[in-house]
Amino acid sequence: MTTLTSTPIAPLLDRLFAQAEAAPSAASPALAGISREERTRLMQSKTEYLDYYGRMKDLALPVSRETGALLYMLARACGARTIVEFGTSFGISTLHLAAALRDNGGGRLITTEFEPSKVARAQENLISGAVADLVEIRVGDALQTLADDLPETIDLLLLDGAKGLYPQILALVENRLRPGALIVADNADYSPDYLARVRAPASGYLSTPFGDDVELSMKLG
């Protein structure tokens, strides 16, 4: 048994995923009247993300179950002790990563979320999952909260916030990424600038699509 597959995290995640599946973002009144094209534009925006994601403050917007399992496995496989996450939401991905830290013998997970009500929900879930001691939630715009006071080396970075900011968030933390560090970008197709950055031959990364909605990259050298 692992922290991820045992009590209290396993039943907590089952409940959180079930709640998210019962309230899909596509059916949210917060997005009523917004066309698919406009949603795509807002998801890719580098300036309107606070308003767009603020409309969805009551939605979990979680990673998939499969991506959650992938996060846990990657963090375990690389022996991660320092993790940075962009986009906490209700803490579903955070729980997977914190479970890996627990099973790796401890560590530090810095995650950031601009919506205070989501921070409160995430903190409750981390306490319920008995992993709150491993996690620091920074409240505010990630362009500020991740601009300083980061670990000397970072083993794993999860990008799962405003898609248009993926290149900027990577730029903030990449000088702390150790050689071999892993970067997981959820819904990366909504950030073509980011994909161009990590897939470029001289980028310093090895990068490949992983599944339908994840880009998996590794810091070289």
C-alpha cells in the first residue's frame, strides 16, 4: 500500500473526483453564453485569465484520474523532494504530489492559487488527507508568488493554471530546475507558445506529448 492508495487520501480523492464529475465545467452557469471559440481565447489569454478563472471559482477543474496517477508515479520515480505546482484549485493534483513526497520520505511542495475560496477548500482537503505539513499554498497571481523564495533546486514542476502563462511560469522557475527535472503541463495544447519553447531542438528540454492532454518534458544538462 502507498499513501496514495490507502486511507485517508484514497477515499478522499474518490469523493473529490466524483464531485468534480457531477459538476463539469462545460455545464457551469458561469460559462453560459460563452462560445467554445471565446472560451479557447480566454484560456489562452495572457491578460484576461484572472477574470476567466475567477468565474469558475466554484469548479474543481481537476486533472484527470489518469494524470493524477501519472503525477504520483513521476514524482516517486524521480525521488522528488521539491515540487512546484502552478494552479492549486481544490488540491486534487496537490494531493497526488504530496502523497508522493510522503512516500519519498518527505519534502516540500509549493503550490499557488489566486482565488482565496479555492485556497480554503484546498487547505481543508490537504488537512483531511494528512499531508498539509508538506505543502505551502501561496495565495495570489503566480507571476508574483513564484517570482522569489523558491527552493535552490526543483525536481518536478506541474503547470495546471492559466494556460497562456505557461511560458512565463517556466521562465520564473527554470533556473532552479535540476538536470533531469520533470515538467508536466496539463492541457498544454492551449499554450502553443509553451509547446514551441519546450519542443525546440535547442531549448534545453526533451519533450513529448503524453496521452491526450499532457506534455511531459525533462530538463537536460
